[in-house]
Amino acid sequence: MNAPLQGIRVLDMSRILAGPWAGQSLADLGAEVIKIERPGCGDDTRHWGPPYLKDADGNDTAEAAYYMAANRGKRSVTVDITTEAGQKIIRDLAARSDVLLENYKVGGLKKYGLDYDSLKAVNPKLVYCSITGFGQDGPYAHRAGYDFMIQGMGGLMSITGEPDEKPGGGPVKVGVAVTDLFTGLYATIAVQGALLERQRSGLGQHIDLALFDVQAAVLANQATNYLVGGKVPQRLGNAHPNIVPYQAFATRDGHIILAVGNDSQFRAFCELADQNWADDPLYATNRARVENREPLCAAIAELIATQTSQYWLDGLEARSVPCGPINRIDQLFEDPQLLARGMKQTLQHPDNDNLNLVNNPIRFSRTPVSTDQAPPKLGDATEQTLQELGYSDEQIAALRQQQCI
């Protein structure tokens, strides 16, 4: 298969989520990804359960669902990098790799001779991507960084949740580790950029990615609302800081999302609602609606509560006004659109022939992504990989005896 990154080898020395997400993304794009794990226990997330994958008899295996989310398409090689023999294995692999991903604390790999400067001497073409909480320099560089705390420190929780004065008000984290995921995606972008530049220079380079930096970057319009407008954004619940009405509303039997993005859509909504708000100077333009958010949204909330969700969804869709239900995750994976797009996939795993995972959303017209290889069992490719490096059966047996692999 002629995948976009076919022929690229990635040495994935990361764990948990941000780095593994980048490794999985690169694997989906066709790269050969070798995941380095600790002998005996592996990536921490292998044990972050329940839930665990069930075997054919319905019994829990040792494979946590969390691990499955970020390690599709990889080969698992177990190496104890604290040993000299283990360090040699990593250097041997780095010499034959294009990319290395790692998320150790700043300086954590230097004592093993596996930092960028050390491996650059082995392979000057190596693209070496370091992912940390706060980056390689600055006053916080040596702090550990985890998604939850970075969501708080990075401003995201200050704009997520209901205002303090409302019931249940207060800062809330996002329901998935979005800072980790965004960092993994930025790492994927950065790695590909460095590989393209390498075609011109013939040299690799060190990529320094920090969760804290990424969280600041993805504040997007909320950050520029402050930097340009000078006003500190506040928590608005499900409302939008720059567009009105753009939030969730309770119906007679549930909730819907009304996402009016422009004045013509607002007029179409008003026609369905049988209201003249679109002709009222207080609400006729988006700027006016933002400035008069509270009375308008209170009136809309009172009106929408009089009809069922389906009534509003049918009427709004007929008038091309953006809207939607608030699905539970089980409802999402039964949605005909999601199923038609192939976003739910079933893979064969050594412990279960029907492993259900979320597919990669990228769709190429000529070079499809490769997502048909299940997440690996711990150490499933250790011997094969060492054989490819030229290690003899006797050497591999000795490494096992030393518990180096």
C-alpha cells in the first residue's frame, strides 16, 4: 500500500497519551512505529482499567481500553533502558530510524546517553521530538505536567463550566484529555514538517513541544478576545463568547443545540419561532445580540421549552439553521452518519477477534490511511525487531536472561 509515510520508521519511547497519540497518528499515515515499553509492565495505560478488553469467553484480559485508544498500528518492543545493553538496543534502533518520540522529564534520557545530542551523533538525520509539560527551558521546565493541571494552568478551565452565580457554577475540565490530544496532533504536524525540511537540508532536528504552550495556543479566539479586546473571557456554560444564540437549550423532552452563525440564519430561526426578533434593533445583528445576550437567550429558552426536541430539529434543519441533538456516546456510535463514514471499526486482536475502535478521520483520495493493525500485546515484536538489527538467537536469549528485554 502506498501510504503517505510509507518507508518512515518511528521509534516511539513515549507513554500515556500525548506522545502515543502522535505515534498512532504517524502509524495511521503509514509509518512503521516501534513502541518501546518497560519489560513486564509496559506503558502505564495498559493498567488503566477497568474497562479491559474481553477475551472470546467474555473474561477480562490484561489489555486496558485506555491503552487501545492510542496505540493502534504499532509494534511493541520491551527494553530496559537503564541497562547498558538496553541503551545499545535503543542506539541501534535510532541509527535506523527517521523519528524518535519521547516524553521523559527534561534531561531524563541524558543520563542514559539517549538524549538528542547523543543520538544525533549516531544518526544526524534523526528527527527527535520531546514532549514535556512545560518545555525544555523556562522556570517551570523541570516540573511534571499532566493534562488536568495544564487545563487549569493553561486557562481552559477558566472558560469551561457555568458561571459562578449559576447552579453548579465553577471551573470544569473537558471530558477527555484534550491538551494531551492537541499536543499529540501538534507533534504529528511538527514531525512531518521536520521530515519535509530534511529533504532539503539532509539533517534532522530537535522538536521541543510543551503541553502548557499547546494549551495556550488552542485557546484560539478566546485568547485573542483578551489580547486584542482587553477583556478577560469568562465561563459561559454552553454559550459562545462571540455568537448569539449559539448554545444548548432545554426542550419539552430533552435538549438541543442551536448554533446560529449569521444574521440570515437568525431570521430563519425567528420565522420558525414566529417571532419578530430579526427586525428588532436590539437583536437584528450578531453584534447587537451579543450585547443583549441575556434577555434574548432567556426569551429563546422559554420558547424552546414549549416544544419537543424533534419539533425543533426538524423545523431548523428544514430552514438550514445549524442544530443538533446532544448524543450520549452510545448514541453517537449508532448514528447513521458516523457508521456511513466508517468511524467505528472492528479489528482482530490476539485476545478478541472483534475489537471495536474509533477509526482515523483522515480521508485521502489516493493513499488511504492504514488502521487495520490492532494495538500490540506487550513485547510482541521484541525478538523480530532484534533479529532485524542483527542480534543472534543466543544474544536475544542472553538479553532475556538478564531481564533486559
